[in-house]
Amino acid sequence: MIRLHEAKMLQTLHRSLTKSIPEAMNVYGSIFLINRGNPFNVEMLVDSWSDYHTVITRPQKQRSSNVFLCSANDNFRPSLLDVSHAELGNSMWKYGQNERSLRFIRRCLQNFPGYCLLGPEGSPISWIIMEQTSEWRMAYTLPEYRVKGLSKQVISAFMQYLQNAMPVYAHVEETNENSHRLMKSCGLHAVDCGWHEWKCMPAKIL
């Protein structure tokens, strides 16, 4: 594999991937963040250059970066998420609720925009988090605050913040009909595509 270490090579790859959206959104989003400080310190590899067929993104070492700002108008107080909210997000994430996922969410909140609405007691009641490929994940609204349109307020504000920066996309579980309806009501469209993701576990902790 060939590592794309030059900015010009990454820019060329980024431009070429626009022809393959939405199938290439994960890689496209990763390059977007690499060009903006590379907070997860990932690298891009291709099977050949410049006529490539396969692109792989992989992490290197941990690194921290900047904080983004966003805002919204709603009946509840808008706020950025921060690292102190990681445990709440992890406890409500269907695919989390363990120490590894907690560390991952903390890194996301240290480096990417996380947006929420604060309830009467000053804690998040509805939120959404961006992960390392610029994909929206871990969105959640507390049960007692559902069917009030709060999730749509959060998503709409996030979309407005990012609309001039990059394409907006999110992961929604295939069987989650409520979330599909929510995304469609915000102007997003379901696309029949997919990508491969490998999860590596160090042998010493197996």
C-alpha cells in the first residue's frame, strides 16, 4: 500500500472521491478532518497511485486539537457538549456502554463539534456527536423529552453550522424507523450504499 503523505496527493484524492459520494463518504469525511488539523491523527493508504482502486484509513497515535462552536434557537438552552458529557453519551449509546467506547466518545468530544440542548436542570436532554470520519453518531433524546421536536432542532442547527464546510451525513440503524423519519424531515435522504470497516484488537488484550 502507498501512504499519501503529501498535501497535494490528499487534495487529489479528495477531489476524485466527490465522484463517488455517497459510497465514499467515510473516506471523504476523514480527509476533510485531516486537512483541518487531523485531530485523530489518521493516515490514508491506497493500493496504487494515482489510478487507485482501494483506499484505507487507519489511526496512528492519539492527539488533541481544537473546539468548534455552533448555535441554535429553541425552547431549551443550546450548548456545546464537552468531555464531561462523555459518560452520559456512552451510557445511552446502544453500541457503547463500556470503557473502550467511553474513551472513544471522550476523544470525539475533545476534537469535534458535539451539540446538545440543555434541560431545566442544566444537563443535556438531546444531543448528537460527530466521530472521526465526520459522520454523525450517538444521537439521543431522553425518553421524557421525546415527541417534542427537540432532535430535529439539534440536527437542523448542526446542519446549518456545517452546510458550507462539507457534505452532511449520518449513520442510522436500518431498523430504526423513527430515526429514518426524523432524518427525512430534516431534508436528508436515505442512500443504498455501504463500505467496509475493519476493527483491530491488539493481541495482548484478547
